[in-house]
Amino acid sequence: MNIHFLAPYYLEPKILFELIDSMIAQTRGDWILTVVDDQYPGTAAEDYIKEIGDPRIEYVRNEVNLGATANVTKCMELGRGTYLVVMGADDALEPNYVETVLGMFERHPNAIMAHPGVVVIDENSKPHDPLPLADRVKIFAGRNAWKHRELDGPEALASLMNGNWLYVPAMAFRQDVVQGTKIRQDFGSIGDLGWVTELLLKGGTLALDPTPAFRYRRHMASHSSNHAKDVVRFDEEKYFYLDAAKRLEAKGWTKAARAARLHVFSRLHAMQSALDALKGGDVKRTMALAKRGLS
């Protein structure tokens, strides 16, 4: 039983080195790491991995630049361990990650995914203090879910449709369940939640352990931080939630379907963004965001 970590890579090499060093520091050695280089200029990543000489760390370079989403999809296809983690190349692990996550799967044999506790770090790898608003909202949205150590599909999705509190890069997934399930491109920025939803609809549970084990980097240069300001994001989210509501209703998971139709936190986020646009004097964008928050 082991975890295969895959890191889609296209960023400053020194941040990737931090990830690699955190892998080597694990208290349990049942892991493999594959860095999938999406044609980042230079050979720094490859050179660093060769210098370390750890047979558990592999380097793959794409023949052409695939782009962020396509490279994540490729990573999912390369997975071969018992469990799969596709993490951001700007994230890192606490030394107990492998030990914590494998323990979760051992305790919860019906789990198809495991979510450990997360430490949110800044550009300098220091814990954010105070936490950014997005992360405070995640804590609030998931406050009831985290009181449990295991949630079945209907319970997990009823909570997640209300507000997405997941840090998907921190999560480990059973490889046999992941195979054949791809991130839908039409869900855009919320594709990771769409992927988790698809997996839970197939059956199985979500295991939770609040023990801090993953270091999630939140900085303004990240794709999620930039994209959060786009009006398009809320169109993608609405499309996802309405699609999910239909599928959940068909499954008989009525509480989750109702939460998806309402998608309360997504609407509140749109309204908050509208207020921010108004403060900046952008009336057109304010109206567009407010419309998405109210519809």
C-alpha cells in the first residue's frame, strides 16, 4: 500500500524544490513522486532530482506545453500507486502526511478519498496569519462536516453543494476508483469539485482527519486567486451546480440536490465580489456579478 504523488510543474524551481524536500522528510516511506514538467524553461527541476538520486522521485517532461488543466489530466492518467495525490507544485507536505493519510484509509476501508488537515501558507512558506478570507469561508462552510471522521456520499455532497470547503490538492484518492474519471473541462474553475462529486456518486465515503498534514500555498500569483475575480467563474459554478442538482435528484439524494440548487456560498461569493467591484468604481462588473449572485 503506497501513495503516488504527481506534481504538474510550471513555476519557479525553488518552490518545487520545497515540495521535493518535504517528500523526502516523510516519516513513512511508502510513496512515489512524479514531477510532470510542462515545458518550463531550463533544466533546474530535472537537475535537482538527478542530484538527489532518490529512486522514488521521477521526472517526466512533456513534449509540448499542455496547459495547466491538461497537465493535471495527464498526471491523473500516470497514477499507479494504491492511492493518488495530484498536488500543486507550489504546495508541500508536513512530515506526517503519508503516515496520516494511510492511517485514514486503514481505519475507514469504505473510503475512496481522504482529506487531512491543511496549513495555509503564503509566498514565503509561512502560515497565513490572519487567514485570507477565502480560507476563513472554507472553515465556516465545513465546520459541521469536520466534526465527523467519515461521511457517506449523500452527507458529503449535501455539505459541499452548500459551500465547497475542500482543498482538493491535499486529498488522496483510491487509484482504482479514479481510473476513467476525468475532470470535466466545461466546469472550468470548479472542475475539481465536479471531479470529487463524480467519484462520490459512484459510491464510497470521504474520510476526514483534521491533523495538519498538508501545506497549501495561497498567494496572488496562483491560478485560483486570479480566476476568482472573473465573472466567468460564477457562470461556470452555476452551470456545475445546476447539473449536479439534476444528477443528485436522480440518485435520490434530495438534500444534496436542494443544496446544489441553492449553492448559497457561491452566490454570497458573487455578491461579495460585486461589492468589491463597486468599491473600485467598476459599475458594469458590479452589475454583472450582482446578477450572478441573485440568480
